[in-house]
Amino acid sequence: QNHLMLLAVLEFSHPATLLNFEQFDDVFSNELNNTRPLFDMLVENGKADIYQAIIGMTVFSAGHFDHKIKAMFAIFDLDETGEMNRSELSTFIKSGIFGLCKLCEMPRPSFSGI
């Protein structure tokens, strides 16, 4: 349920995918008591990718795998067709890999390595 609430917040508040701290805090403060640590782990050139944050929060949150997958699908099905096209799938995979690498402090692969 929290993931669906987060989806609603995203749809209405910030169409941009790269957020400065103030924007990031506006989006995620209802989900996190302190947004600074997550922002600091994801920040690159002063901004954090909202999709990387969503995937990280979803992967590391409590809940059933099926619910998490459904929430991710709803978030990344940007054109709301009920299917993920190649572009949406690419965004999902790249955001997941890059965000989880940052959160786990692992080296990030190159785009060509994905």
C-alpha cells in the first residue's frame, strides 16, 4: 500500500526524474523520517534519481515479493498501457542496477555493460 501511495505522490508532484534535496525531501518525507541519508547515497552532481530511490526503497522494504513487483510495474508502466515497452523496461533495469549499486556501495557498471 505504501508503494501505491508513493506512486500517487509522484504522479502529482514531480514530473522530473532528477531531484535536488528539497524536491527529494518533498516527495519522500511522508515515507521516511529523514530523507537525507538516502539522498546522500543516491546523489550525483547535486541531484538524485527518483526511480533509483523508488527501487531502493521497494527492494529493502518489508512486504511480499508479488506486491513489490506489482508496485514496480505500475510505476514504470509510464504510458499506463498495462504493458512495459522496451523504453520503460530499460529505464527500470538501469535505474535498478545503478540505484542498488549506489545503495550497496558497489561499483556501477557502464551503460554498455548492461
